[in-house]
Amino acid sequence: MSKFIKKYFQSIITIVVILFIVLAYQLTCIVANLFELHLYFGWQEVKMNNSLSIKVPGDWEQGEKNGLIYFYDPDIKDTEDANDNIMLFQSKSDDMFSLNESVEVNNSNTEQNIISDNFQSVVSLSSTVNSLGTVYGESIISVDNVTYKESYIQFNDFLFYSWDSEIDENTLRKIADSVEFID
């Protein structure tokens, strides 16, 4: 047995160190989730303009259509709909109604974006404002005259919607909390 240990001592130490690193990482993630600390391991920073940036998951890629930014996951494939890999897309129509207002869908007020040539923000169902002034919540949107309930993030002049409920609430909150002003 001692010959085996002597022969493979370096390999055993390497395995023990790797296990220790993995356990430390798991413990760090658990503590961060318990105290709602946002650790952005594996996330990427995206500059929105000269003074503002956000962080999104590292496996997302950025595109642009009609001057509007969208993020998609290139790993989602083999779907019938070309938009199934869209995770978050920008909209310039910020004319959402509040929940107490009467809703009038106006088809002349639509925009063209990555999701549809006939997109409209309809009504905000809920919203939360974080300490940075970023608003996030749920809303009703209209895509080709079909309504959907989607999450949104709004900061400064940027309004993003999730698509097909692909983003969970924790990821949405992390994105909202990552908004940062650049000096």
C-alpha cells in the first residue's frame, strides 16, 4: 500500500486539491444565494452605451435588429421557431399602461423588433424598483395580435423583455442588479 501511495502521491494530492476547490466554490455559491449576493461567475459585461453596462450570462450572444439589441442562447437548437433561442430583447415602446388604467390596444402603435414586425407593449402587471432605479417585473405584450405574459427590465432609456418565459426570476433580478454606470 505504501508503494502505491508513494507512486501516485502527486496524483492523489492533485485530486484532493481539485475536490477542495470544487467544494469551496459550492460553499461560496450557497452562501451567496442565502444572503442574496449576486456573484457573476461566468457572466459577461455588455456596454449598452458610453455610460452604461449590464451583465448577462456568459453563454448568451448579442445581436441587433432595427437598431434594437437582443440576446440569444446559441446552444438552443433544433426548434421549429427561429425565435426560440431569444432570451431577452429590447423594445422602444415604453407606453405600457398601468394596471388601473383602461387598456386600449392600438395597432398603429406597433414596432418591428427581433420577435415580430407587429409588437406592442400592453400593460405592466407588476414592478419592483431596486436601489439603482432599475425596474423589473411582469407585463402583457402583444406579438402579432396574440398576448403573452413576459418579464421585463427597464433602466434609463432601455426596456428589455424576456421571451417565451426562458429567464427565471433570479436571473432577471441579477441582470437588473448588474446595471452599472461607467465613468
